[in-house]
Amino acid sequence: MDRNQRLRWGGIAALTVVAVVAAALFARQPDYRVLFSNLGDKDAGAIVAQLSQMNVPYRYTEGGGAILIPADKVHDVRLKLATQGLPKGSVAGFEVMDNSKFGITQFQERVNYQRALEGELTRSIQGLSAVQDARVHLALPNQNGFFREQQKPSASVIVSLHPGRMLDRTQIAGIVHLVASSVPELSPSSVSVLDDTGKLLSQSPDGKESPVDIQQLMYQQQLEKQYVQRILDILEPVVGKGNVKAQVTADIDFSQSESTSEMHMPNQGEAASSAVRSQQLLESTGAPKDLPPTGVPGATTNQPPQAAAAPINGPAQPLRTAEEQQRSFMQIPGSKREIVTNYEVDRTVKVTRSSTGTIRRMTAAVVVNYLPGQPLEPGGVATPQPMTEQQQAQMLALVRETIGFNAERGDSVNLMNAPFQQELRLASDLPVWQQPETIALIKTIGWPLGFVLGALILAFGVVRPLVKSRRKKEMQQQLDLLEAEELERPALPQKSGEVPPEQLRLEQARALAKQNPIAVANIIKTWVNGSEG
């Protein structure tokens, strides 16, 4: 082998030795797997100290985000650490109450309960896919029955999101209601949610909505787009696709109002029945003090009354009505009767809540292109013709019916018939390579194509010629070697198609051996014996 071949084979042998040694070293090293990841500094330090006591080798990933140990010890070590309560987690929940000390005060119990509640809420919020970390602050005032007005609790939540994630309004409302439902007497308006930049994500604490609501704007845009599509669907089959342009503006009332009215109705005459709330009757009988004594003076008046002389089965007394009894009672000297009657007063309480998202006014503007006319000459160009007033009136009526036109609320619809600009309807006259879409596509795929093209040029323009020249040189060396060998072996033919003299004599010797083998045998015998023949 020449010098280049020796170098090539030497490099291959060296690479093979290095690969074998690396494979042997790699086979001797254990396979490391993740034991725990996303640990706090406190938990990571406790776990590392415990691994050192257990004589378990460990490693850190880049940045210290995870702890690695040999794969065959992962499950065993996890179970042993779990029996020791590791990892404890950076957030403590209701397990704080498990280690209550003897003689703890009421204030300390209240603080531990608040810490436990904050920890449980933090764990629940961290369970959301978009939340990376969270922290909850609760303000729980001390409730006292001697206070007439009790102070209400409040809460604040700080969330740290994963890169590229965000919370929508429904998720923020879910966090607010989660916290409000977990704390007694906590209203959702007293919960504030902030992100890690200090931006307020929830509504203001006073309950007032922001003047601009993204959902309201999206609802308005969606409603206007829906009405525009209705207009296009009803007019395009008549005038052709692309010959109608429409814009709709909807004035939507998103305000929330509530009214309460209380009406007292008078009694509707004597015929109408009224409910009696209360009635009081007061009757008193007795002789007045200033009435002079009556009767016959003497001993007869001072004697007790005798037994009644009326027959037991005598005729009954005639019945009297209430009015007659009242008149007879009033005729008794010194009698008094008072009646107080209270009736219910009619009362009507009416609560009206206006709905949000009602359309206060609708305006629409529609432009229709000229209709194609008939060509003046056969094979000529057709001239667009404007629509008649009757056609415009019919289309205007269709648009009004489509959007639900209501004149009482001030709706307005305008329809205009005008020729469209021709260049707006035709396709772009620019070449394909000058169109913006093509330029953007070229910029997008230019770098990958350029990299691949450069690699191909390097491979076929530099590497391949070098390989070819080396192979050509090696083939030339092999040919030179063959020529030298041919010079040393004259028995080989020099040129194709020509038989050398030695080959002819050899063929003649073979023919002689076949024709006269005895003579040939004697000649060879003479050569072997060394005598002349």
C-alpha cells in the first residue's frame, strides 16, 4: 500500500479502537433516570442529603431542574423517600394541622388554618395547564358577635404562566369563583388576580367592568359579519358573485339596568272584597256615676230578688238582628261599644332587569355593480347597464327583510348601483415572481433551499473531484504496476490479438505429445537424467 492507503487504514483502525473503548466504558456506567424534577431548593437539598446517607450516586441536569440516579434504583429510592415524607413540596396544605403542638393559642390556630387554606388553594390553581406557579393571600378578619357590621374577607392571587401561555376570561373567572367558594362569606368581587408582571387580570375590586370588553367587541363583529353574509347570500345569485359589496354596523346595548317599583292600589269600591288585617271590638256596660238612684224607697227595695214566676215552657222570645241588639244595647244607660278594623292595602312590587346585547340601531350600506348588457354587434364587447329603479327598489326590499329592518328603532339601509373598477375584479397582472405571496414564500423557504444547494455544490464541486482525482491516480499506479509485471513476464501477450512465439512453441509441444507420446517421454527422461538427447 502507498502512503495514503496506509494513513486511511490507520485512521480506520484508530477510530475502531476508540469506539470499542467508548462502548466498554459506556457499558460499565449505569443508566441514569429522573428521580424527581421541578423541585424547590429546600426539597432538593433534603433529597440530596438523604441520597448521600443512603450511598446512592446522583447527578444534576443542566440548571438543576432534576435529580438523576441509576435506573435500577429509582423505584426503591422513591419508596424509601416517601416513607420519610420527601419531597414535602414548596406549598404546605392542611398537613400543617397534623403537627399541632400542645398549648397552642387560638391566634396560632387561626394562622395555621389560614396558611393551610392558602396552600390548598395554591395547589388547586397550580393544577391548571397554563399556570406554572401561583400564590394566594387571604385576608380573614376576626369575626366578633359584638360588632354590628362585620368586616368581609378578601383575597389576592398571583399567577406565573408558562412561556407562550395565557389565561382567557373564563379561566380567570374560574379562578375567582374557586377562591370565593372556598372561603366563607367571600364575594367574587373581593378577589383580585394578578400575573407575574403586576397586571390585573380580573375585574376591578369595586365591581365595575372595564369600558372595553373584548367579548362584547367580538360578539358585535360576529353579528355584523353574519348580517353581511346574509346580504351576500341573497343578492349574489341575482347579480353574480363579486358584484355585491356590503357593510353592516350594529349599535348594541350592553348596559345592565335593574328597576324596582312599588305601587299601592286603592280599594275598588264597596263591591270589591278587602282582606281584613286586624279587628278590635271593645264593649262596656254599667250605670254611670252621675245617674240618680231609682226605685220605690222602703224595705221592699232593699230585699233580694225573688224566684222567677215565668213558666218554663212558655213561648220563646222573638229573635232580633244584630242591628236591633246594637240599638237595644245602646239604649242601655252607660253602655259603650268600639270597633277598630284594619284592612290590607294593595301592594304591587315589580322588578325589571333589562337584557344585555340588544340591538338599538342597525345600519347597512350595499353597493351593487352594473348588470352586464347585450353587445351592440355580434362578437362585440358587452357594455354594462345600470339597474332600473324598480330593480333597485326590489333589492332594497330584500336587504331590509334580510337584516330585519325596523323603522321604529331608527334602522337605515342604503343601496347604491355603481360600476366597479375593472382592476379590482381582475386577477393581478403582475408576474408570478413579482407577486407578494411568491416573494414571501421565497423568503420563507430561501434559507433551507440555500443551505441544501450549498451542501450539494460543496459535495459535487469540491469533494467529488478530489475523490475522482485520487481514484484516477490510484488506477494509474495500478496500471503502471501491471505494465512492469508484463515486462517481467514475456510469456504474456503484449498486444491483444497477437500470439507470442513462446506460445506457438508450447502449442507445438502439446501437439507432438499427443501424436508421439513415446518420443516426448524419452526426451523428458533424458532431461531428468541430465544426459544430452
